Amino acid sequence: MRFDATRDAARQQWAAFAPRAGADYAAQRNLDRGPNEPATVSRLSPYLRTRLLLESEVALATAQMHGDAAEKFVQEVCWRTYWKGWLERRPQVWHDYQTELLRCASQRRLPDYQRAISGETGIACFDAWATELRDTGYLHNHARMWAASIWIFTLRLPWVLGADWFLTHLLDGDAASNTLSWRWVGGLHTAGKHYLARADNIARFTQGRFDPRGQLVEDAAPLGQPQHPPAGPVPTSSVVDANARTGWLLHADDLDGDGQLHRQLRQRLARPLDATAVLRSGDEAMLSPPVQAFRSAAREDARQRLAAAPVVDVEAVLAWAKDAELQQLVMPYVPVGAAQDALAAPIRQWRASGLTVATQVREWDAAFWPHAAKGFFQLRRAIPDVLSDLRTTEAGSAWGR
């Protein structure tokens, strides 16, 4: 299994999977045949995570190709959007997770934790998934649910350490999808709902590769009752000064694979862009080598698409802006997570130096995040109308480029 971190590779992966994104996906998506066998899922998530490929591209093309049979695949694409919107409106949940992670840090030295992340628990399926995660940076979604459940309810390890293990090793590691999925498995996201891995389910959906009968805790109470902060406002795009000397700065949470945001910015300016660059934000030191390599290659791909724009370290942004005599810096919106945390102080410094910093929220996010106030069902009901609206926008037409 290989993920080349380029826009071209993402589109090739999508083109190969697209004919199976309808009824075949709906019927087989829960099967995990293993890393060396043909996949029943798209394996597009690393590209969607960095937005080398866009959710709008995939969802609209699937709906056009498969009609009503595309419903399940489109919904799964929208789950990522739901998680992100939910966390954007409740950033305190991310900060609480970070606080709990610090509190549990000493438990990383415990033998049970070390055996788990090394794939030496004696539970064959879990150990195989730990090895696959370490070696490839990827796991089938069903395997992620099983592994998280075994970590929490069978191995009795802190869920935040498991969530951090995934977040630092998954090529598609995303603060919202990862943190909230682990909370859901543990019973912290939805009252009365948690996910218990069962041996018969694992045997069935791995087609007999694994059968951990007698090894799993299959009857356990959820970790606790969710107490969520109320949903806050949906982030919006900043005002852009059409006449200012402007720099365009991409980052690893949105590498603008289809160039839509770049085009929209140029259309809004009364003058040409004065500089473009790709940011290396400094929040990647704790990521696994495969994830670091993927992010680095994805930045290089974005750099080439921007006519060999430089890759700029966060500490060098002010010097880059000064050299280009910039008055305004425009970026894709930085979502709640490690990158936003890492950039908070630098952005304050950039603004204190007199540089305006404006962030741009994608049409896809702006359309869906208002529906992420409660459960997924509210957002799911909005999918047909949102897709219909997006078909007439730049996001809907970008697939052909």
C-alpha cells in the first residue's frame, strides 16, 4: 500500500475507485481484507485530509456517476466534514483532550502501553493493526473502530493516549475526526452509545483472517456521560483588502489541490498577487516518519503547483513578507487542532508587526458546518440541498480541471 503525496496521485486513486463508489461500496465497505489485498474503500482520506483532493470534487462526481447509489459513499465523505464542523463549534473539547493527554503522559512508560503500540499484546488482530499503522500510516475505518475499542475496553488504556497514537501515525490524522471518533467509541460523544469490538464481528468482516474469541471484553459500560459545551458560531472568512499588497500562504491542513481558493482570491483582488508560499508550520515534530514524509511531499507538490513558490518556516514568514513588501497575508482557514495551536502565537506576532492576516473558509465547509450543531443526522438531511447548491459554484465545476 503506497500513498504518493501529489494531486495527480490523488486523482488517479479516485479515478480507479470511482466506478466502485456506488452499490459496490455500500455492500462491501465494512470488509477489511488486509493491507496487501484489493481495498473495499477508497483510501482517499490522506488526500482529503490535506485537501490535495477536495470533498466537493469527490462527492459531486460520485453523485453524478452513481445517482442514488452514491448515498452511502457521500455520507461517509460528509462524516469528516461533520466532525470538523462539530469541533469548530466546540474547540474546548480539543483543549480538554490536550489537557487530559498531558495528565496521562507518564503512562506512556507503562509496559501495557508499550506492548500495545509495538503490536505485542498477544491479540493477533490488534497486533497486526498496530504493525500496519506503524508501517503504512493507514488503517481501514472498521479496523480503527475495533482497535480503539480493544484499546479502551480490553487493554484498559487511557483513550487519550490511543487517540494520540492514531493522530501521530495516520497519514490522514485529523484533530476532529480522530479525537471525536475515539470519544464516540468510548461513549463520551453520544449519551448511552459506545462501540464494543466483538470477536464474531471481527472474524466476519476480516473474512476469517482473525478470530479473537475469548480474548476481548465484549460487555463493558461506556466511559462516561458526555457533557458538551454549547455549540458556538460557525467560523467565517475574513475581509480581504482588494487593494493591498497581498501574499498567499498555504498550509498542510489545506493545500488547495484544485486551486479554487487561489483563483477566488485573485478574482477578488484589484491587483496581481505579490507573493505565494507554502508554510511549514512546526507542529509536525511528534508525527511518525511516514506522516512527516507524506506532509513534506504534499508541500512540495503544492509548491510546484504554485510555480515553484518557496516553502517557508513559520519563523521566516515575517522576513518573507517584508522582502515582498506585503501588507496582507491570506491563508485557507486553519481548523481547530495542532496547526491552529502552533500558529496562534505567530499570527499574533505577524499582526503586531502591521501585517493583516485574513483566512478563507471553503464554500463546502461554510455550507455544512451550520448543520453540525448536534448529531450527524441533522447534517445528513442537508446533503442533497448542499450538493445541489454546490453544483452551480466553482467548487462544483473544479473536477474537470
